[in-house]
Amino acid sequence: MSELYSVRMRAAQGGPHEKGGHHISGAERIVKLEEVGTIAQSLTDRALHHSKGTADFINITVDLIPPEKITYIDCLKVEEHKTSSISESHQLVTELLPGPNISETAVLKAISLLKGLDKSMRGAMLVDAITGERLDTGDRGVRVSHMDSFDSYALGDNEHMREALVLASKVQSADGIVGELCWSDDPDYTVGYVACNGVYHRIPNMKELGSNIGGRVFFVRSNIDSESVIEYLERAPVLVKR
Ligand code: WAQ
Ligand code: MG
Ligand code: MG
């Protein structure tokens, strides 16, 4: 098998993220050597034509992934839900997530943390699944990286969904994570999801059309070593099988 490379893009407006730039877009793939150039090009185009605005800082990073470092995991099952309002969608979130591992309090706190964001984070908030206490520090959040689908085509042609399903599958495969809540920060995309117990529950109407407020919350068990969870999410190369 030919060698695989991780190709990652992050883009901001008003300078680099680390100099206070506002996050526009981030995306990544794991591809063969022959595809690196094409993928770098398409990730760059994406940063330059984004509904959140035009990036003035784009960083592309490419590195080789040693084949023996790759973990293969199964994709979450998808369940589609129908709702007719934001309040109904958020109500559904409070019905789907709570269980032995996640309290209703934690879910309500997570919803208000996401609604309360005043600008996009690059990463996700980590929230204690029982107390609802936020565990990550700073405003970057935990950025899940080094993942792709083993066969991108098998996951369909909705790019938002394909990427979210890959990310959510990696997140749920982390030891210590018991759930996730997400909706996009892209103003033209209002579908979100919750992930728990091996299922990706796809939910429409998670926010107002036109709103650029979105984000992610990962629910974690109280007793975990969050450093090792973060290390897995940010660095371990993962390919998702359908
Ligand atoms: N790691 C952690 N958090 C991330 C990452 C990442 N790699 N990428 C994005 N986020 C966080 C960050 O706070 C973003 O502002 C927020 O999530 C939303 O990211 O139809 O497109 O890429 O089934 O705008 C979900 C529904 C779409 C898909 C989610 O999110 C479907 C989406 P976006
Ligand atoms: Mg995205
Ligand atoms: Mg976005």
C-alpha cells in the first residue's frame, strides 16, 4: 500500500489564529502521495470561498503518517430526525443525550454554552458529563485532527455531513468520551447532531438561518485523564470504515 499523508488546512481573517485572527474554516484529509497537491488546492479554494468570509491567512500542513500508526474504527450509525423549530430541536437534544453517563443538567449547560458563544472557536469545549462543568481552558477548544474516511465516497456527497460523521466517529471512539453536541458556525447551515451510544442523530433547525454561532461540546466522564483524551483526539491518525 502506498504511503499516506495528513493534509490539513486552517484559515482565519484578520491575521493568523495565534495573532487574534477570526477563525473562518478548517478541514483536513488523509490521502495518498499522488493526491496531496489536488487536496491542498481544494482546501485552499475552500478557505477563499467560505460563507463566513474570505480568509486572509491560510495555513496548509502536510505530513507523512507511518502506516503502523493508523487506527481503523467503525463509522457511527446515522438516524435522521425531523423537527419544525429550534426549540423542538433543542428539546430533542435533551431527550436523546441524557442517560446513565450524561445528566440532563450537563446537556442543558452545553446548549447554553453553545448559544452563549460570541465568536467561533476552532475546537470543541470539553464538558463534564455529570456536573456540566466546562473542563477545557482558553478559547481555542480541543481540535480533533488526523482523521478521514477510509472510503470517502461511501459516506455520501454532503460534505458537511461526511466530515461531521468522520469527526464524530473519532470522538466517540475516544476512551472517556460519552457524547457530543454540535451545530455548524456556517451561516447557511442549520443542521446539527448529537452523538452517543454509537449513533449519530442528525437534527435539523439547530439554530437560526444566517447565524454564525455554532460549535461543539464533548461530554467526558468525570474520572478521565483529559490529557490523554486530548492527545488521542488531536494527534492519533484514524481512518473511519463504513
Ligand atoms: N475539532 C473540534 N471542533 C471542531 C472541529 C474539529 N476538527 N472543526 C470544527 N469544530 C467546531 C468549531 O467550534 C466550529 O466552530 C464548530 O465545530 C462548527 O464547525 O448534515 O459543519 O465545520 O449531518 O461549521 C453538522 C451536521 C455540521 C452535518 C457541522 O461544523 C450533517 C459543521 P463546522
Ligand atoms: Mg467544518
Ligand atoms: Mg464552520
